Amino acid sequence: MARISGLSRREIAGVNVALGMSGVGLTMVILAFLDPEPTSKLGLLVGGGAVCVLGGGFSAIRILTQHKPPNIRATSHGIEISWT
């Protein structure tokens, strides 16, 4: 599917890293709830896992939809913003 959609190797690697980050975050959340002993680190595990899941998931979506961030340059004439 990546070849058909025209993704470069760099974009494929980026999607794999983003999905891996989401997988690690999901694993953190599951392990936090399956931990048999009450721990003070539960909030840290759930919060960190949620950040990993959301960050990785949205990064993968951004790469796959080819949403390009703007280029911002500060020059002597002022600040230039372009989406090319």
C-alpha cells in the first residue's frame, strides 16, 4: 500500500516509529491497570502511556495524510511564512 500511495522510505519509517510509540504507550496503560499492587506510579504510567498513544497516533495520521507544516523564516525584511 505504501508503494501505491507513493510514500518515500523516510515516510514509511516515520509511520513505523509513530505506530511503535503508540504501541508502547498502549502497553504502558494496560500494564498500569494490570499491576496487582497499588502504586504511586499508576498516574505516571497512565499519563505517560496516554501521551505516547496520542502523540504517536496523531504523528502517524499526519504523515499518512501528508499534512506539511509551514516553513517559517526570519529575514532582514521580516518573518516569512509559506506552506511549500
